[in-house]
Amino acid sequence: MMTLFPGYYWIGTDPERVGGKPHIRGTRITVAFVLELVASGGSLLQIQAAYPQLAPEALQEALRFATEAVGHSQPLAPALE
């Protein structure tokens, strides 16, 4: 079962999916994969064209999550239910 990170609608983790890595809700696309696509020169429009199941808000949120994750000295943790 996916557990969302506090303050995020699209980003969560599930130990049964993609090794528990943070990923976009309803997909197996990890935040790290989105970063790899951007780092290799892909624009958000190109990424969305290649992965039409991704809402534009999901891509934006993945980038926001990554930005916050690298800015913290402690790893981000999912919300406890």
C-alpha cells in the first residue's frame, strides 16, 4: 500500500513497488527516473509526451520533492497512517 509523503499528492512510497523508492502515484516511475530524464536534457513537455500517464502536476511535484530532499540534512519520511 502506498504511503504518501506529507504535503504531496503524487509522491509516495510502497515497499512492494520499485524497491520502496519514492515514485509517482499510480505508476512505477520513480522520482530519480524523472530527474535522470531532466538531467539528460528532456523538457517536462517531452517527458509528458513520452509518458502520457503522467499528469503535469505529478512531474512538477516530483521535481519539488527532489529539491526538498537534497536540501534536507535528514531524509524525508512518508506520513505515518
